[in-house]
Amino acid sequence: MNTTAEAIETNTGNLRASDFDGERAFEGTLGDITAAEPRMECREVNVWYDANHAIREVSLDIGKHEVVAMIGPSGCGKSTFLRCLNRMNDTIPAAKVTGSIKLDGMEVLDRGIDVVPLRAQVGMVFQKPNPFPKSVYENIAYGPRIHGLTNHREELDELVETSLKRAGLWKEVKDRLHQPGTGLSGGQQQRLCIARTIAVSPEVILMDEPCSALDPIATAVIEELIAELKQEYSIAIVTHSMQQAARVSQRTAYFHLGDLVEVGATGQVFEDPQHHLTRAYVTGRFG
């Protein structure tokens, strides 16, 4: 046992050093992995990066009109799992994904499907805002154009305006539509990326720590937006902020060393966690 592991064991009561030094002490996910109205159904998902088994047998549903928060310490696999949902791990040559991920009954991991329309249906907002080096208007118009969602300029204009309004950005940029999107503030850029995502009419929105680079005011705006967007979309969010998970989500999934340890209603996970690892994490004893 190394010194760090010994210290953790001393300070966290019923936690074992093996929980932190890379050895697994896991017997299956606690809680109900299913959703009443699933939009995505994930079963026994595994991810390897060469010989590194990064995700192990993860099963989880993402329901309609709900926000699922994925929490856990750095390196626990939550972002890796999130990227499986729209095949973003395909961009990593060393990655291998097995199991089943279904979107409205369609097998996402089927190698015969076209990932371009999949990534429109399951859009992603990244940790750092990444607007295209184009105007605000062109950032929103790009996706609908390449997916053939509009036939006329008037339709495209309306779609751009509607997307910016849904992202709560229209009033701030309506007089700057033809200025570079990169000239907006960090919070505005992130909302621009959200508007760009919803412009192609996704079914699910994935958010990988969307507020980590933002100040508290911009974070509050994004969180309010998430609450509004769940009325129309299914949302899965990875966050290191347990306060944010508690504020925005209806269900919370706790990951540890590549395992989905516990999942349940957000209030239950934070107030009455069933697994000792979940309890230690949400009470700030490690992480």
C-alpha cells in the first residue's frame, strides 16, 4: 500500500486503500439504471484505449425531457462514456468500444451507420467554447446547410434567429450577426455553441463540463438555459461541480475508476447515497 492510499484510508473511514490505488472493489451498479421514457439506452458499454480498460460494463438510460448529471473524480471515465454516445471516441485510433448504445431503438455502435447525421441527432457542447472562425450567423447556419434542413434564405434566417433565441443570445447579438463569433465573451461563445447544436434539431444534447471555463454569472445563465432546454431535449452533462449537478439534473450517475457505481434521483444520490464511494465523494471526503 502506498503512502497516499494509506492516508486516504485513514481519513475516509470505511473506504479501502484499494478503492484508490487502481484495484477494483466493485460488485455492480447500485440504483435503477433505467428511465421511464428512454431516449438512449446503454447496456454493458466497455471502452479500451489500447490495453487500458477505461469503461467497464456501464449500463444507463437517458430519458426524455430530463437532465442526467455524470459526476466523479478526474479520470473516472465519465467524459469517456459521454463521448461514446455520439461516437466521438471514433476519432481516437487507440479506442475500442463494445456493448450496445441505442438511440430510439437504433444501434449507435453499428459500424454501418453514418456518424455525421448521428452527431446532429446527438449533439455535443464541449468544455471550452469552440465557435467556428466565422460570423455569428454562419456559426448557426453551417449545420442546417450541410444537413439540408432549409431550402431558402428566409428559412435559414428564421432558423438562425430561433436557435439564438432558444439559447438566450438573440438580444445580445442581433446587431452583431455578421461579426466574428470569436469576438463574443466566453459565456456568449458557449451559448453560441449551444445555439449551433440545437440548430440541427438534435434529440439529445451532450455537455462536457460546459461551465468550467466560465465565471459564476455566465455559469448561472447556462444553468438557466439547461433548465429550459430539457423541456424539449434530453441532456447528459458531465460536471465536476456537485452543486451544479444538484441544481440542473433530475438523475445523477456517479463514476469511479471506470465503473458506474451508483445512479438515482439527484436528491437521493446527494442526500442518501447507497454506496460508500458515492457517500465519500458527495460529502467531499475525496475527489
